[in-house]
Amino acid sequence: MLNQSFTEKFKKIQTPFYFYDIELLKKTAQTAIAEAEKYGYKIHYALKANSNRKILKTLKTIGFGADCVSANEIIRAAECGFDAKHIAYAGVGKTDREINTALDFGIFTFNCESLPEIENINKLAAEKGKTADIAIRINPNVDAHTHEYITTGLEENKFGISEWQFDEVINKIKSLTNVNLISLHFHIGSQITDMKVFEVLCSRVNQIQKIFENSGIKLPHLNVGGGLGVDYQNPDTNQIVDFKSYFEIFNKHLHLHDNQQLHFELGRAIVGQCGSLITQVVYVKHGRQKSFVIVDGGMSDLIRPALYKAYHKPENLTSAKAEQIYDIVGPICESSDCFAKNEKLNETQRGDLIAIRSAGAYCEIMASQYNLRELPKAYYSDEI
């Protein structure tokens, strides 16, 4: 349950809005860094999960690098204090403008997803008289057992270079003079809660690294991406994910060379549980088959339930009455504008405040102005 001391303050703020528990964010981030540092691992925070400036500045001070998927994310990371030498840049469709921006910043590495991209980075770097450090993003053909829209490690997905292409890519890179291969990069999907998936990934990384070794390539870095999920069903009992077990898996199953550094790109696991969408009940509508709680927040503010059929636990902050069963829906003229169906919620009335929990990742960052709605503002536990 959200700290009830905030509820009276929430009543004075225009809904819907995002609320971030900064103390929980710091505790989560510090736990992740502490567990990673046991093995000398480096974490790059994935800005695509949430690029809120206060969150970025907080994570930078705790010791994260940055994982970016656009030039604007690189610019935002730099503005928030991240050292360019700790910025990794991924994405299947980097434009010339974006590549040139990254070259000008002097980032840590381009995570390259195709041979044409590698050739283009080489060309643009040559025009600037620079050498770009690159990683090859490998498609390891590992099933993450997650939603089809957020699975990225199968050959049917658009991401990465497959094993049958290795010889061609290795030979081409050896002939290019303005790129320097320093790492292999892997990322198999998002919201992964089955830790055995990461064991399978480790096995594939070991096999693939051996292929590169046999071609005379020994790399100073490996990047295994992110994808570690959070518990959307139980945001209070599982506020912080099991970073200890997560990093232990890689320490036990992944074979690093002497002095080879392992990199991670975690996003959701760092910020997912620290955020909530706070929305107000506009009407309660009782039908023959269902009762609807209609709130002023909608899919334009938090799209994950509509896009992925994702679950975010709703919580009535202002009622202590007995639970009833409701569908919790928004005001937008789409049937998909629904946060939860057949959900137990304390008996609800017009004016109640509802928290949509576990909304720190892929929520505010994906908000839109569909129906010409205003973007929700953000408020923080250490400021209100």
C-alpha cells in the first residue's frame, strides 16, 4: 500500500499525475549496484524505461551508466550528467543524424544490429576522422517466455545478427578501418521473471563467444542486456527484485576472460515499482452484469494494459469499505481503455483517488496526447 501520509497531499493535486517514491528508487538502485559490484559488473540504466530527468539524475549519482536507443536519449543522458564513456547506444534503425550525434559525444559503444549499419558507422566515422567502438548485437535465438511484443531474442524478431551471418560480419569488420569491435551484445526480451531463461542465455553467450575466439577475436567487454522483470501482482511484498540471484546466475554460468568486463542494461527492474499513476474517480456506473469505476486517467496516460494486456494493481487510496468487483476504465473512446477487469477494490464512489501501481517503467515515458489530452505531470515523494 502506498504511504497514506501522501493521500491528503494528493487531494490537492490535479489528476491524473505520476507519483514517484524517490526513497524506494534509491534503495532499489543501491541494491542493484551493490550486488553488481561484487563481481565487477557495470549497469547501464535503460532510458527507454523512464527518461524523467529527476530519476536520471538520481541514478547517475548512484553509479549507473546509460543505455540509449535514440540520439535524443543520448542528449538527455548527457544533460543529466552521465559520462559519454558510459553510454551504450542500441537500436535497429540508427539514422545518420543520430550516429553523427553519438560520434560527436564520443560514447562508449554502438550496439550494432546489422552489417549495413556497421558499414554506415564506419563511413560516417571516417568522415569525421574518428574510430567508433562497436559491439555486435547477437540474436541468440533464446525464447524469453514473455509477451510476443517484448521478446527480442528469436530469429523471427527484427533484432540482432544471427549465427549464420557471423563469418561475413567478422570478415567485413576486419576490413574496416574506422570501427573497433570491443564487445558482443545480447538482449532477449523484457519482463523476464523465470531466472532459468538467463541460464540458457549464459550458455548461448559462451558458445557464441567461442566462435569469435576461433576467428581470432578476443573482446574486452560483453553486454548481456537487461530484461529482468518485476512483480506487478504484489508491488508491496516484492518491492525490490532479487538482484542477488540474478547476478549470481551470470557469475556462475557465464565464462569471462581475464579482465573482461560484463555489462548489463537494466530498466524496468530499477524503476518499475517506484512509480504510480494517481487518478480520480469521475463516476461509478452500475450495470446488470458489471460495475464500472470510470477514472480521469486513461490509456493516453498509461498504455500498457491496452497495448500488452498488462496488469497494474489498482488501489483505492480513500476508501476503507468492503471490497466490491469492478472494471476500472478510463474516459477515452476506445474499448481497450481499461486498466483492470473484474478487480477487487474497496467500495468506490465519485471523488475517490485510485493508484495504478508499478507504473515506474514504460508508463509516463509512453504517454501521449491522444484525444488532445494533456500529458500527466510528475510529482516526487521528497518534494510534495
